[in-house]
Amino acid sequence: MIRINCPYCGERDHSEFSYGGDATINYPSLDASEKEWTEAIFFRKNIKGFQFETWHHSNGCRMWLVVERSTVTHEIKSVKPCHPNLQKVVENNK
Amino acid sequence: MKTRRIDNYGKINRDKILSFSWDKKNYKGFEGDTLASALLANNIGIVGRSFKYHRPRGIFSSGVEESGALVTIGSKDRRDPNVRATTQELYNGLEASGQNAFPNVNFDLAGINNYLGRFFAAGFYYKTFMGIPPFEWGRGTAIWMFFEKFIRKAAGMGSASGLPDPDTYEHAHDFCDLIVVGSGPAGVAAAIEAAEKKLDVILVEQDSLIGGNQLAENDFDNSQIKNQLENLGIKIMTRTTAFGLYDNCVVGLLERVTDHISEPNVNIPRQRFWTIRAKHIIVGAGAIERHIAFNNNDIPGVMTVNASKHYLNRYGVLTGKRIVIATNNDSVYETAHQLSEAGANVTVLDSRTNFEIETNKSFEIRKGYVPYNINGSKKIDSLDISKSEIINKSETINCDQVLLSGGWSPAVHLLSHRGVKPKWDYNNACFLPSDTNENITMVGSSRGLWNKNDCIASGIAGTTDALNRLGISKTNYFFPKPGGWKYPIQPLYEVKYKKSRSKSFVDYQHDVTTDDVRLAHREGFISVEHLKRYTTLGMANDQGKMGNIIGLSLMAELLNKEIPEVGTTVFRPPYTPVSIGALSGRNVGKHFRPLRVTPMHQWNIDHGAKMIEVGLYQRPWYYPKENETLSDSYIREASTVRKTVGICDVTSLGKIAVQGPDSTEFLNRIYSNGFSKLQVGKARYGIMLRDDGIVMDDGTSWRLAENEYFMTTSTGEAAKVMSWLEELLQTRWTNLNVNVTSVSEQWAGVSVAGPKSREVLNNCVDDSLVITNNNLPFMGVTSTFLKGNISCRIARISFSGELAFEVYVKSDFANTMMDLLWENAKKYDGCLYGLEALGALRVEKGHVTAAELDGRVTIDDAGLSKMASTKKSYIGSAMRKRGVLKNNDREILVGFFPTNLKETFNAGTIVCEKNNIKGQGIGRITSVTYSPELGHWIGIGFVKGGLDKWKDTTLVGADPVRNKQMNLKVVSPHMIDPKGERMYA
Ligand SMILES: [Zn+2]
């Protein structure tokens, strides 16, 4: 079982979370072209090793988190809030 | 029948006699017995029939590796098949029976299969399936189809009861610093060391007693150890198997709480499924003794040496009188000595020549001898032995038991669950655990240590390793070297016998012989994983605990390789079987998933509602009067709504508070239609698309204040929409100042619909002026009070197409609101209406729900093109016209009438052109109802090209599942009041 150390709630089972997706995508602006959107939503890297991905603490604090996780070992290197302002708050409170 | 129980041996409680039945006959045993020991004590040799050949089988072991004594325990709804008799504790009244035999294990008619052996060789199923050459070569399955039912009946194990399981099971959770698996000398030493170093420790033991293999020692007493462990505050869990290791030091345990109790307390679960989250895992799971393959090595009376020692010293059962022990290692001699002391005549065949064992000469040692054939069928008559170099019949020993020890395999299973491959150790002829970066340490004989002092030392070293890895200490430590026997083991896996068609079993339970392995090799199955699947070697209940290494050694020999080059199969959880009941725990029946009810649930039931599940919600389905059927009822309800007024619980809709200065901008981005100009006090119906342009959900948003909206979603998509909004705000549009809060549980909602709805509400609100057509026009919103000072929100929203209001109050006031509304609705001959009538009303209006918005439909497909703003960009706007989504033969929302208005149809009907009724047709009907207004059946659904293309053509509705077919007329989905005059009234 993957255990995710939520910055707000502490270490919890992955069953409390919902998987989001690739956390590194820069979604284009709403008026961007079909091509840019296609690129952003359909093409994904299939990474072997550590990747940044979003998880939603849906049965917890409801925060969206960026989790740096190995796709091979499930090892988790870091967990941060997705929202940059909240990232800063968490960072400053460490 | 004479007992094999002997005096002065064993740790059973002879004062407590237990009676049990085996194949419907009654026997006696003692407290502390397993079913296996009690059967052996009663001289019952045959306890099962083998999988394919129906050969008689006895008890091979004394533990979880058992592959012969698989029996059925209990009867009726408590019948539990494939239970290992060796781990089933005896209790008073236990009912057990043999399986895979007719009429019984002693006389089994299917024993004929033994003589048809060549038809049942490796790959038998696959070959049968391919057809029998030359008649059916490559042509297939006819013969398989014909024989399947006979084969499935003949080859099998016990059968499940087929009845609902009457027992309860529980899921439980725990945390600890260190979990120690196994209570042998190594595990106990590790646990004590850790507890003394202040770690929080759980010690897990699959047996009913702690001690591990020490329980086979004649002078072992675990009471002192138990006290010490308890005094240190260690949590001891017996009858508990660590069946799997998972990521992050998570261990799955199965605790058998009442399987050993005659009449368990009904309030106690039968088994508990534990999830343990540890910081470190120490595995001292022991080692498993292997057998040796030679002809007829499965005749009842064959057993491992260590098992015989267990039966003698733990259960006081001497398993044979004239015993031959065949071995290749030192581990058997203590047992040989004890068996002969207990009165057996013992001969040891040791395949080695170069060794010296000190004995008191109470038993004979035949150096350099191996067994190669057992004579007998239902029991052992004699054993053919020979000098190990050249096998030809040299000598026969009369005996009634053959004990085997082909070496020991450390139980590396749990580590293998983590993907750590074991490495082959030539000196000890076994796989040893490899090191891992995870916080798992192997100790004791599961790391190949054969003597007790080494095991204890390894346990202490294991805990030191744990403390170091947890950053608590930095202490040097070392593990003793694997091994510990005085003379080296000499590999011995198979003794080949020249006689053709020998039956040398590698895997007892699945009847896999050495010849099967060779046949698989000849047929090209070279990889171990293929070999395993083709022969089914190691795929039975015991998962190859005894036979795997023999299979590998044979493969190595055939491939001219060494065992490590052939590789090993990967062990996967569970270590021993876990019942489905334990996996499901309490999540059965009504508790299979959570149940959601609205705050007026009981009110609805009290007022005659029949309920239906919608997602997790229980919603009123219909409110029958007297003897009304569902259709009587919903037709009356829908008609009443159109005629006067109806009240419907709509609380299950998702409700989200959207607040903050950028709320309007936010809504304008997520909805396809414009929200920037929505005034305070107005609501708007909106559609949300996904990134890829497909419709996600629809609902309304009410502007309560400049920076505050009340959003409703569909019942089914409520949770998804909430997560989606949070995702957008937290990951994508992080500069928007918006907060979203789910308030679904906080508000209770009803729809009051029908021409008399305003009059009903007039009597219910404090100030009826607020709901006049002027003050509350269509899509108007107001926050006001119901009589009794109950604050409420009212919006003029219509799903039914009638003049209608949605009224929300705080959940606690739901019943008060219902009483008030219902009291007044009755004055206008109104009704309560449920989901079925709601469906009828919305189908008449061509309103889409989840049945239509199924994740494949675009806004244009749903006929809602005008809901797609051209003046702004929004989620999905770039993609909604991409590629195939702009094809003009897409299926478009339409209405359907049966051409013959007396006919009916069902949702799921496939729409086809008249002369082309096949495949997926050109469309489908998604929702149907009887329309009280129109007086016949109507439906909505999709058809390629939509209304314009087919409005003058008769199409066919094909319903092959229900064997129905009807002609269809395509109409506009807005079948009633298309201009909406009623809503605006
Ligand atoms: Zn959290």
C-alpha cells in the first residue's frame, strides 16, 4: 500500500486519496488551439522511475497534492500542496 | 482399529477428550490436536484423492505446506472446502470429510484415472482444447466442449457450499514500530531485543502456539517465553498468518479467531483481516522440508521427517512402526533417534557416504542408499532401495512408513512479495533471501540458518539492523553464516527409475510428475514461468512450498544449466489462502457500499414511498395508493403534476457553495454558456464540459450575492464535479480567489411542480409577495422564510416543464418543510411524486440525464448547441469540435414514438433502418416512459443525423435481448409544450 504523507493530515493510506494525473502539464489557456489542447490532454510520458503526479486527498483535507513517486518502487520522495501559495506556507512552517 | 497414540509423549491435553467425525464416522481426539494428528492417531491413512489421477493420498506434513490432506470442514452453509487438516485445530463436534472422491476416499470410482495417466499428462487441458489429432487437428474445441463437464467433475477439489456465508468477518488496522513474523527462536529473540530497546512490537504466529519448529522438540515448553514476551508489552498474535508484504512496510494478516472453537460466540467475527502499518518488518518464517521424487512417492504413509517429529513430540502420535527415513542431510538424525526411542524400528537411508553420525545404534544407517520405488497402493507395503550411483533393484525393505528429507527451503515467500529475488546457495542447496533496501530483515532458518543458537543470534542482529535503519542506533552487527550442519547436504531431488511410466510426484496436489516436467521440456516449455503454467506445478493450494525446487532442479538438468540459471518462480501473496469472506469483511449485503439517505427519508417512507437506489442514494421511486402498481402510480403522479401540483424530494442533487470575488469568472470558465451577466437573484442552467470537449455534467447555479453562488449538480456526478472544481482552483487557476465547499448534506431540497405550485407555496412562505411572477420570475432566486421562521432558498426552476419551484431548507428542517408543503398541496389535490414520475415528466420535455449524458456525448449531440457560447472560451471549447466530434453523422438527441401508438418499447432498444437490422444500428433509445399527457409510450435517445434526417422515415427498434421489434417514428425530443409556456406562467 502506498502511504502518502499529506502536509496537512500526516501519513495516510492511499485509499484516502484519489489519483489525479501528471502534475507537470502546463494547461494551455482556454482560447489556445485544438492542437495545443490535444498535446496537453492526450499525450503522456510513460516514465519509469520518479515522476510528479497529482493526488487529491478526497477522503481527508480535500487538498490537491503534488507527489513525487517512483513508478517502479512506489517510493515517495516528496509531497507538496499543488497550490503555489500553499506550498510557500507549508515551506515556511517547516 | 488400533490407536497410534503413545503414552508420555506430546503436549496435548489428555484430560480433555474431543469427539469429531470423519466421513460421517465418529472418532476421538484430544485438546491440542490438529485434525491431522487426530486422524493419524486413529490410524486413518487415506484422507484424500489426488487432483487428476484420484490416487489415495495421506498426510504429508504437519503445517501450511500440506498438499495431500486437503479436506472439507463443516456442513451446509458452513462447509469450508480445501482446508489443510494439518493446520485445522480439533474441536468438539468437528465434522470433516474427504473430497474429490466418489463414494469416498477409500473407494473412489474415479481411481480409474490412475490407469489413464497418459491422457492426463502435462498440458492436458490445452491439448484437449486444441482438438485431438488427426481427427480434429487445429480445428478446435468440439471435443473439449463435449468432455468438459466430465473433466471438470473428475478433476477438482472440494466444492463450496453455494449458500450465503453465515459468519461475519472483520477488517482491522494497527500500527507498530516493528512487526516480527514467526515465533521461532529467531523471531522471539528479535522481538525481545526490540521491545527492550523500547520499540512497539507485534509478534505474529500462524500456529495456535508460539515456538515455531521448537514445538516439535520433546522438552520444549513455551510458557516462560510467553511470559517474557507479554511482560515486555509485545502484542502477540497467534493463529495469525502474515499472508503478504506490501509497499511501505504494510503487512496483511489473517487472524483466525473462531475456526478452532466448537460453538463460537456469534458476536465474535470468524476471521479478522488486518492491515498493519509497520516501520520495519522482521521475517523469521522458518524453512520448509522438501520431499524427494521417486516412483510412488505419494502412497499414504509418506511424510516429511520433521512432520513425524511434530506428531511424536507435540501430539503423542507415532506415525509408523517400521519406518524408513530417506535423506541427504544431517537434520533427520535427532528425529530418527527419538522415533526409535519411542518404539519404532527405524532405518535411515542417507544418500551421502562421507559422514559420521554418532548414534546409540538404536537405528540402522545405510550410507549411500536412496529409495526408488514404494510398493503398495493404499498403504506402504515395502520400499525398494538401491545404492545411489546405479539404480537397479537391489533390496526391498518391509516398512509401513517412509519419511523424506530432501533438504530445507527457507520460507522466502514474504520477501518475494516485494519483488526481491532469492539467490541460490550451492552449499546448502536452497534459495536464500537477498538483501533489500526496504525495511525488511530476514532472520533464522528463513535466511538458511539450521541451528538454534545461530537463529537466536540472527534475531538479535535483525533487530539491530532494524534499529540502525530506523535511525535509532548505529551499532555494528553481523549475521551468522548460512548453514550449520556438520556435514554438507548432497543435492538429491529425484531418484530415477528405469521402469517406463513411473509416477514420481513433484507437486502432490496437482499430480505433477517428473515425467510431466520432462514432457513440458520436450514440447518446448523452457522458461520456468511457462513450465509452471503448462504443468500447473506449484499452482495448487500450497503454491509449490514443497515441490518447486524439485521442479527447478529437473528443468536445470534438462537444460544443462544450474538451478540459479533456470531461475525461480515469483511467489505472490497470499502465503496461505485467504477466504473471500475475510477480504470482504463487513462490506457485504446492505453494507456492500455506503447508503445515503436524504433528511426526509423516513418522512418519505411514512408517506408511502417505495424507494430505489440511485448511486449510493435511496430516493423515493413512487408513492403507490392502495393496490397501485408502479406504472399505475407513476402515471397518476405525473398526471397530477401536470394537472395540479406535486412534491418531489430532490435532496440528492449535489450542492456546492461557490464563494469569493472571482466566482463569476470561475463559473464563466467552467460552464459552456455565459455566466458573466447573470444578475444577483437569478439562476441559470449550465453545462460543464470536460477538457476533451465531452459533456461532464449539467446543473444550475444560483447567484445569491455579488460573490456567492449556490451550485447544484446531478446526483451521480456530485462528487466528481466537486473534485474537479477543487482541482481547477488548486492546480490550474491558482490566481482565482474562489472557494468551493460541498454543502450537499447541509440542505434538504424539494421540487414543488405543477400549475398550482405557486398557490401551495403562497400558503407556506411567510410573505407570499416574494414569489409572485414579478418578484420571482422564471429562473428567479430568493432567500426567504417558510412559515415558522424557517429560512429557505427558493428558485423558480423547472425540470418537469411545469410552473415549478425548488425549495431548500437546512437539513434539520426537512421534515417540517415536508409537513408544511404536503399539508397545503393536499388542499389542491396534489401528490407526492417519485423518481419514476420525475422521469416521465422530463422525458416528455426531452430533458437529458445521466442515461443520455453517458460520457460520450457532446453538447451538440445532446441538442444543446445553443448552450455553447461563442462569445467566450471555456473548459472544453477548444476540443468540442475536434476530429470525429465534428462528423455530421453523429448520433443526435431525438424523441421516439412507436409508429403503432399501442406498442411499447424499452430503454436499450437499438434503432435501425428498415432493411438493415443488424449490429449497432444507427442509434439507440436511452429513456422511455408512458406519457400520461400524450396517452402512449414515448422515448428519447440518439440517432445518426438526428431529427432532420429521419423525421419522415419509419425506423425499426430492435430489442433482441427481449425478443422485441417495433416500428419507430422520430420526433422532436420536446414532446410537450415546446415553447415552455407553462414554465413561464
Ligand atoms: Zn490531507
